[in-house]
Amino acid sequence: MMQPLLNTLDHTALLVIDMQNAYCHPQGGMAKGGKNINLMRQSIQPIVELIQLCRRQGIPILLSQQEHWGNADLTRRKHAIPSHLDRQKISIAERGTWDFELLDEIKAVLQPEDNVFVKHRMSCFFDTNLATRLRMLDVTQLIIGGVATNVCVESTIRDAYFRDFDIIVVPECVGGPWPELHANTLKNVEMLFGRLVSLADLYTAFGARVMV
């Protein structure tokens, strides 16, 4: 089962989606808006381990930051149907705020060579240079973790699949405020878009010792 991972290791990158204060910190906008952030908080330490594991294998690491513009985003203000932010009645990840910043736990394991990029919509591919960066790195396979599972993570997974990337999702490394929708996304991945591979199985595939 693990052999394809080893065969494509030279063409694999890790993509970590939106591990920001807004979504995962108890004082962030999502928590203040009354959302259940337990699954997202549970993903933090596994993602730290995943970053460290991939770094030891020489796998490129890319991280996204969602940036919202609030009322300055005229496209959202023109919506006839309320946007997802308006529906949730939350203000999160506003540009220039602490909410927008990556979690301290994530910052602590970043290195200068890591690729951090900003996005303004759910998918990491929409109006960003992610696809170009991946082509430059000769990447054909993505290991994906981050938040929120059924929103930005699934949007990115679908876009990656449409672009013919092989997709590996690490279940412990994704989370969202709606457990049933989180589970549905994982089922979609397993049925349609890629493969679910646990963190422990990645350690095995890469010949690494499980961290304790």
C-alpha cells in the first residue's frame, strides 16, 4: 500500500491550509463567533509533526493564509445571496490583524525555504501562484493538512484533483467546526479524490520513527 508514496517522493509536496489564529486559537474569530474549534485544535500537534516529518524527507512545504478584507472586499458586498461569512455572522482573518497570523506552533517550525502564500478565497489554487510554484518544484503529488475540512481543505482538494495531482490527506491533520461535514469530506476523498493515509502510516512509509 505504501509503495506509491515512496515511488513519487521526489515529486511530492506538503500543503498546509490556513493554520491561523482565526480558525484554531481559542481567542480567534471562529471561536469568538461561537463555532466548535475542537477538531481544528486537535489537528495542530499532528500538523507540527507532519511538517517536521516531511522536512526530514526533503519534501517541500507550502502553507496558505486566508486573508479577508471585510467591507473593503467590494465583490462580496455585491452578492445578492449572503456570502458564507455573512451567513455565519463572523469576522475572521482580516488583513493586518493577529487573527490573520499563523499559529505560534506553526511559526515555530517554519524555515526560510518554506513557501507561505496568501489567498482570498476558499481554494488554495484560486487566483494564487500555487500551481506555478508546484510546477517549478516538479510536484505531482500533494500531502494535505489544515482547516476547515469541508471548506478550504475540500475546495483545494477538488481543485488539485481537477489539475491531475495525486492527493494524500492525513485524517489527524485536518479539522473543522462541523464534525459530520468533516467526516463527509474524508469519505469524499476516499471514494473519489485521493487516499487517506494516517500519520503513523506516513512514518512507516518514510522509514521514520513515530514521535512520542
